[in-house]
Amino acid sequence: MKTLLLLFQLIIFCSAPALAGAAKKAPAEENAQKLIEVLGCMGCHKIKGVGGSLAIDLTLVGNGKSEEQIRAQLTIDPASRKKGFMPNYQSLPEKDLRQISTYLYNLK
Ligand code: HEC
């Protein structure tokens, strides 16, 4: 009986890190969410029901655009846009631009 109990404890002990890992978000995803919040994207865009209505809802943007096309949208010169009021995020490090576009692409 005691051995059985020990065995159970061992199984729980060993599977705990795996369970914790599954619940935890990847750092890149977490960083992308933080960036989107700090940069104010949701002042204009809705993401999963939260945000403004000045621009297109980004929740399903990955259905119509590749990751690369989403990335490109972040650094377009506002003057060459149809609706020119989206800011240009050219000053962000490439790593951040990638994390944002990967995150948005995978929302779909
Ligand atoms: C001031 C309002 C505003 C803010 C802030 C803003 N956007 Fe936009 N965004 C727009 C508008 C307007 C368009 C449409 C531009 C056009 O017509 O070319 C757009 C287009 C886009 C598109 C292309 C969508 C599509 O399917 O054509 C993406 C992707 C996007 N924004 C992502 C972002 C991200 C990410 C942020 C934050 C880093 C952000 N936007 C911040 C207004 C905004």
C-alpha cells in the first residue's frame, strides 16, 4: 500500500512541470500581447472582441494575409495608405515586429 502511494506521488511529481508548461504562454506570445497593448493597437483595432472600431478587426487577419504581409503592414508609410491614419512602427526592432505579426497571424 505504501509503495503504491509512493508511486502515485512520483507520477504527480514528474508530471507537474509538464502541466505547468502547458498552461504557461510562450514568452514570444506574451511579449507580442504586451507590445500590442503598449503600442495602443487596440485604440483602433479590435482583437478578440476588445478594442476600437476605427480600423479593421485583427482577430482573423491571418486568414487573408501571410505573416510576411502582416509584418509589412506595420511599417508602411502612412502617406501611401488608403486610410492614412495608422501610425508607422518602423522604429521598432525587427524582433518585435516579427513577434507581433506572428502573434496576429496565429490568432485565426
Ligand atoms: C490610429 C489608428 C490605428 C492604430 C493605433 C493602429 N492601426 Fe492598424 N490600421 C489602421 C487603419 C486605418 C488600417 C487600414 C489602413 C489602410 O487602409 O491601408 C490599419 C491596418 C492594419 C493592418 C492591415 C489589416 C488588413 O487586413 O488590411 C494590420 C495588420 C494592422 N493595422 C495592425 C496594427 C497593429 C499591430 C497596430 C499596433 C502596433 C496597429 N495596427 C495600430 C489604424 C490603426
